[in-house]
Amino acid sequence: MTFEALYREHRDAVYGYVAGLLGDRQSAEDVTALAFERAYRKRDSFRPGRGTPRVWLFGIARNAALDELRRRRRQAPLVADLPDESLAHPADDADAAERRTAVSAALRALPPREREIVALKFAGGLTNAELARVLGVSESNAGSLLHRAITKLREACHVAS
């Protein structure tokens, strides 16, 4: 697979994962670009015996996103820069806005590792086997971690409704 094909096939999924993890569109764009830049520079280090190009790419994106989260922890965010999650999108009805707010709050309440697993699975579209490879755990462990995170999300959203 050429690098161009890898980019075209996975750019949206990588962006979705990074955006879900960071919660910030501009940072997600920057980190996604950085991840692909790193992948391009390291393309000769890819070893098919260690996983698919997709898993390799998500590993790079994960490291880039975690670097950004660590950088953020060293800097205090400006209150004016924080998004107001309570604002509804004009096209949404009140129920949809309320559900979105509950899900956003439930996601923020999850521990970082569980937020990451949810982002990899749903925003990144990874299978449980791919999750396991990216996280460095067994496939059954990845499934268990995902199940626990989803259970917490459901419980938090049920309480919020």
C-alpha cells in the first residue's frame, strides 16, 4: 500500500479518533497532520509481522495525541477557550441537544484510558483486535475494557436523563 493510499483510507478515522480524544477541532487537525507526518518519516520502520498498516498508524496517532494531552497538562487552559457544551446546535431539537450534553458529560467523566478506548473504537472505527494491538493488551482484555467503558457511559447517561 502506498503512503497516499494509507492516508486517503484512514485520514477521517484518525481525525475522528484524535478529535474524540482531544475534544478540540483545531488541535485534532494539528495532531492528525503530525501523526501522518511522523508516519511518513517512519514508513520504512513498518513491519507487517507486527500488525496491519492501520494498527501501526493508529499507534502513531495515539502517541501524538497523548503528547498533546501531556503538553496541555503543563499549561493552564484559558476559561474563555473552553467550549460551552450546553449550547444546542440550531438544527437540533431540545431532546437531541440534551442527549448530546449528557453523552459529552459522561465522556468527560470517564478516566482518560476509558475515553481513549471509546474514541479508538467509535471515532477511529477500530475492531477489538486492532484496539488490542494499539493498546498493547490481549483482544479479550480490550473487549472487557471497552465493555466497562460503555457500561459506565450508559449508566451516566441514564442517570442524567
